[in-house]
Amino acid sequence: MDKQLLSRTAAAMVARGKGLLAADESSGTCETRFKSINTACTEENRRAYRGLLFTTPGAEQFISGVILFDETIRQKTDDGVLFPAYLAGKEILPGIKVDAGAKNLARCAGEKVTEGLDGLRERLAAYFKLGARFAKWRAVITIGDGIPSHACLYANAHALARYAALCQEASIVPIIEPEVLLDGAHSVERCEEVSEATLRATYAALAAHQVAVEHVILKASMVVSGKNHSRQAGVDEVAERTVRVLKRTVPAAQPGVVFLSGGQSDLAATAHLNAMVAMKGLPWPLTFSYSRALQNPALNTWQGQGANVGAAQRAFHHRAHMNALAAQGKWKPELEKQVA
């Protein structure tokens, strides 16, 4: 374990005014997104689309790292440069998704546990050689009638902790992502309660497995109303509740917190981040690790057509710029009209 490398990597991931691009969608998720633009989900199309994001001129001003999928970390730019090497050349850290997805949790109806620990030590060593300097593992927590259960929270916390320990052993910074889904009709109050319980279980497990929080990045859900609830919490309420949960559960020694967008609209994800960063007395930097909320405009502009690459890159540049401003508390709605 190279503690100096871990410290440098973690600090670079949450550098001021920068955030992470989550480009680690599975082939199945890619297929759903490509269907929305009537584009075949072939390996070449996936490579071309991700390549246009990575090669966007000036993206390195706003993007500190990219979370890659196993397929993508082995692919190349149009010029024949492996994506990890290309990103590193722009001082963008390559990262890798290492979990094997959420599976049904035995005897816990409606709940999931993430798998992928088998062989992880060997896979991490291989990913390090391919250039990955951080990794990501996502757990899925559903709010519903009588759930999440104690068993679900602790099964996922245990897996996150074992994964994080293996990452640190391999000199790879672990991103832990215990995502509380916004799907459902629950209130924002219920989301806050579950979010706090989830993080308490997660950090207890990290401590039990001797994971150094100084070399961990949390990818957190925001405390929002369930998407089918009659009252949708406003921007300031979401910010206040989310920061309260983080202050109650996340050690001050942690290098930073990045947020997932979790199905929010592009603008809502930006506005919520901006409101949280603008709050006083935060013990750690807050920034973004968005997938759809960064990629949607680029994907819809690209439409699978090579002729649209330049316009798609401009759309991606603008969204990255807006979120980079939000990560400094400097975003304003009127700036959205100033497309780069």
C-alpha cells in the first residue's frame, strides 16, 4: 500500500472546481440510453461515444477523473491511444468500476446486495497496471414498505468495507457509493432517516475492516423526496438535509464527498450541489460524480452521428463547466444560457 499515492490521488479527485465523470455504465445501461437516440449499442459505438466525451477540448479544466467500465479501460481513441493513457496525459485520473452489480438479497424481498468480491484482489492489481488509480463500488438501498431492513444495510456495508480495504491494499483509492434510490413515494423526511442509517452502517463497517478514511471518497445520494411523493423538497431544503446527514456520519478526516445525480434533472443536480457548497462550515470539499446529469446533453446532441461530435462536445463542455462552478458555489441559473 502506497499511502503517499493514495493521498495524492484522493486530493486530486476532489480538487477545487473539478469533479468526476461517471462513464462506467454497463452495456445494458448503454443500450437503454442508445435506444433513446435510435443508435445501435455496438462496442464501436460505445467506444466512439465515450471517446468524444474524453477528447472534449478543455474538459480537463472541470473533470478531475473518469470512472471507466471494464470494456472502456481497454479501448483506444481514434488515434490509437488507450483511454487511460490519454486521460492521464490530460491530468485526468482514470478510475474503474469493479462491482458485479446488485443481486436479490436472500430472504429480503425487494432488496439488493452488490456482488463482485470474488477475485477482486487480482482484478485490482490488473486494473492498477492498466492505469486505474481509483475504483468504485455501488450499493443500492431501496426505500419502501418496511425496507430497507437491517440485514440489507449491513450486508451492503460489509461488502463496501471489504472492497475498500482491498482497494487500499492495492494503492487504489476506493469510492464507496451506498446509493439511496429516489424511486418511490416516500417523503424527504423518510429519505433523510434512511440516508443517515445507511451511512452509519457503512462507516461502522469501514472501521471494523480497518479502512483508512483518509484514503476514501464517499459518493453520496442527496436527500430528496421520492419521485412519486406529492411534495417535492426545494433546493435549499435538499441542501440543508443532505449536509446535516453528512455532518452526522462522515468523518472530518475524509478527503471529500462527491455526489451522484441519481435520476435528477441536469439543472436540479447542479442547483443542489451549488446550494450545498455555498453553506458554511463544511469539513470536507463537496463536488460531483455525475453520469446522466453530465452526459445527457452530449448524448442527445450526438445522436450516433460523427458529424455531430463537435456540437456534442460543446454541450458536454458546458454541462461540465456549470457543475464545476457549482462545486465552487458560483453557479447561477442565468449562466445556463451561455453555452460554450
